[in-house]
Amino acid sequence: MRRPIALILLAGLTGSAAFLADSDTKIYPYRWVRLNVGLSEDSDLEQVRKIATTASEHGLNGILLSAGLDQLDLEPAEYRKRLAEVKLICEKHKLDIVPAIFSTGYGGSLLAHDRNLAEGLPVKDALFVVQGQEARLAADPPVVLANGGFEEAAADRLNGFDLSGAFNQLGALDAAVKKAGRTSLRLQNFQSQPEGTIRFSQWVTVHPYRSYRLSCWVRAESLQSADPFGESFFQLEVFGGDEKRKLQWENPRPAPGAEWREVAVGFNSWGYDKVLIAPSVTGGANGKFWIDDLKLEEVALVNVLRRPGTPLQVRSEESGAAYEEGRDFAPIADPLRNSRYDHPGPAIRLVSGTRIKDGERLRVSFYHPVTIYNGQTPVCMSEPKVYEIWKTQARLIHEALGPKHYFLNADEQRAAGTCKACTDRGLTLGQIMGDCITRAFNLIKEVNPRAEIAVWSDMLDPNHNADQRKYYYLTSGNFYGSWNYVPKELIIGCWYYERRHLSLRHFSSLGFRTIAGSYYDADDLQNPKDWLKSMDATPGAVGIIYTTWLDKYALLGDFGDLVSKRK
């Protein structure tokens, strides 16, 4: 094969760049398949055998294994036996195991070690009032959501709310199907709206840097299925201030059948003194949706985080004196901490000999985690304990598998830079992200100096999630420039198909090698075919991955033939 002798960026193309190169097609050295398996039962081994057999017979040479490998110290003996069997299966089929590990964007493994490692958003000076031997939250100020019971409407409008269309065309007050009060709100005729979505909204005054719960009862009938990776058909959106920054990203979970279910989400008001409460529903031609008893309330200490980088402070409103945990009040923790808002926060219990007086008004500051979409809880990248845990896991993975390659799951870091551990560093988010990846890289190299290490591209790519937007989800800013703070030895796993030319060019121009995360659960192989064309024109491209997130392996054999034969 000849190396490319011309690499030309065509100017003037909208949205992407294109490469032209005088080059032959290539068979890349790293041809992998992603496999997500729990190894919690013996049937998982049969899945591994099936995938390994197909991969080997069709020219693939590695399995990118996502199996909770960065919490090996928490796994039972049965898991470790199955993992040893996976190693034997892969050795038999001459497949390298590539552990997919070390995620802070999806914090499951780290949170399994310590739930307090979640990234924290600050609540400042929430008001608690002492009654007897405990202090409880007092709304400051009380929040008022007009017509949240959906009892009042005119022919063309829903009282208290702005609607995305005429009320008499999109909905009605329903006295027959209701959860509370006289009526509920029924929405229908979704096909008359852009993208089939009905929205209604109301501005509400709040206090900056406070925590709030938004809840309601909902019932759905014949609505479209939800996106397994993003937003569901029903959203309880919240937007902050005049810039309308989105403050709430969790998917509420209506009941699967036509029955009522209470749903609740939480949000932090950040620096805003008003928020737009904006429920939305996306339905089909015959779909109907009912909502009732929409409530907004201030909450405090729900899911409170307790670690060095998320300090808690209790002080007197009148004197400003700081009170001490253990001396003035009992240790504070949320025993129900699950990063959701389906439970109340704990009270502050006074102890014998406390300096806090009955009736005293207290100001309480603390940090809480966030949930994105369907249970994603990001972890703090600045808390030292994260790297202590990873150091142990790197050693255990090396002892169990002795891999030649590792893959860092440093993707979609949707909360960052807001806790004290992060703000005290005085670094940009790009620097924090780069430092986190570099430290993970070095921990692996300490136990396996010859290992090759890859990482997902998005948090290092100005054409993807490391662009110059003002805010990325619930972070303190953006990750622009992060690519300047990671080792050049990394292999970058590019996966933004629509911008693959730009992504590959960006990393190649900086001297990084690249590998393509292709396929993404399509019904054909056009995606990997297009990736191969782009990679053929990219210096430093070294591999391609059959990347399924929905366990769709029907095209795996054809994919293997495509990337290993290239005829």
C-alpha cells in the first residue's frame, strides 16, 4: 500500500470538511467489536463465546469489553471466575481483550465505591428554622406555580401557562380522567405541532443557588417510544433566566401502561432568580397524555454530598457564627441518597450541649449531585479518592487480564467544575479534563508500561463536546482546549459520524493516532463504510470498532469481512 501523497481540505463546504487523498484502501491493525456484558450469570459466557467466534471467523482481532472491570475489588468470586473464562475464550480465538474503564462522565463504578464522589452543584444559604431538637427547611421565598392543578382554562388558553398552540386544539380539562381536584390536563392532536411536540410553560420566581423539586402525576396512552440514549417523550424542562439555560436534564418515567404515576425531578437554580417551568410531550397521531397536580417546591439536603471537596456549612443567620458538626448538630447524611428527587431531605438534629437555640434561623450551604437522562450521574474529576480507586483497579485489571490495550471511557462529562474541589484548582474545564485523562493514562502505565491506551474523542474534540459553547450541560463552562493537556501517545476513538472528517483531521494534525467508533446500531453498514473512506485519507488512522450500544450483532460477520478484506 502507498502512503497518501496528497491531503487536501476542500474549503467552502458547509458543516464539514472533506479529504482527498491518493491512497489505497487499508486493512487496519486494530479491528475490534464492543461487547457489554455483566458476567453476573453463566449465560453471559455463552454470549461472549458467540461474539468471539463470529469476530474471529471474520477477521476481527479484539473485543472492547465493557463489564464493570474498574470495580473488580467489589465483584464476587463467581464474577472473577467468569472473567477468567472470558480470557480463555478470547485467547482461544486469538482476540485481544481491551478493557473499557475509568469513566467519570458515567460514574457507576466509582459511585459503587463511594456515592459521595459525584460532582456537586452548590446550594448557598438555604434557610432552616429550629423547632425543639431539630431544624427543618423553610422555603425562602415560597415558590408559587399558578394553576398547577389544571382547574382553570378558557376556550383558547390554559390559565397561568403559555401554550405552543391554541388550547382548544391541543388539549382540554378532563373531569373524567384525573388524579386530584376537579380536572386534569389532557393533551392530544400532537401531529399538528412541529416535531409532534406540545409545550406549555410558566415563569416562576426562585432564589439563586437553591435546590428545587418539580413533580406531577402523569398518564400516557399510545405515545411514541423514548430515545434510549437521550430525551424521553415526556420532559419536565426547566430553563434559567433570560438566557434560558437548561437546568434540568433527567428523564421523568411515566408508567408503561395507561395508569397514573407520580414523577419528580430536581434542579439547581444556579445564579438565576427566575426559571421557566416548561413541561413538554411528544406524541403520535392517536396519542393522549394526562398531567395533574404539577408542583414546585424548594428542598434541601436531598442527596447531600459528604466529601472533602463538597463541604457543608451551618451558620447563624443573625450572627453569622459557624456551627460545628458533632458539637452543635449530629452528622448530616441522606440515608436514601440515590441522585433522584423521590424522597425528602434529612432534618438537622441538634445534640446535647449545642449552641444553637430553639427558634433560631440557620443558613445552610451544601452540595448535591445531578442526574442526566436515564440515570447518568457524573463524578468529580478533582477529588483525590477517584485516583486512589483507579490505582487499585489498574493493578487488579493487569493481574486478571494482562491486556495489551486499554480504552478510557472519558466521554460525555455532563457535570464538572462546580464543587469546591474543582473551583479551588483555578483551572479551566479543559485543563481539568486533560489532567483527569492524563492521570488515568499514567496509572495504567505504572502497572503496564507497554500498554497502548485509547480514549473516546468527544471531550477532546472542538468539533464535538469540547467546542466553545457557553455551557456543556450542567458544567461550569466548556472544555475547549482539553486536547492540549493529554499525552500524544493516546489513540483517539472518534465517533461523531457526521463530523468524522473534521474530527479525524483535528487529531491527525496534532500527531495523535485515531480509531473509529463505527456502526452505532444501524440496519446496514453504510456508517463503517464511510468511516473507512475517511480513515483511508487520514495519517495515523489505526483501527475501527463495531460499536453497538443496543447489543445488535446481526451484522458483525459482514462488518468483519468489510474491514478485514477491503476488496
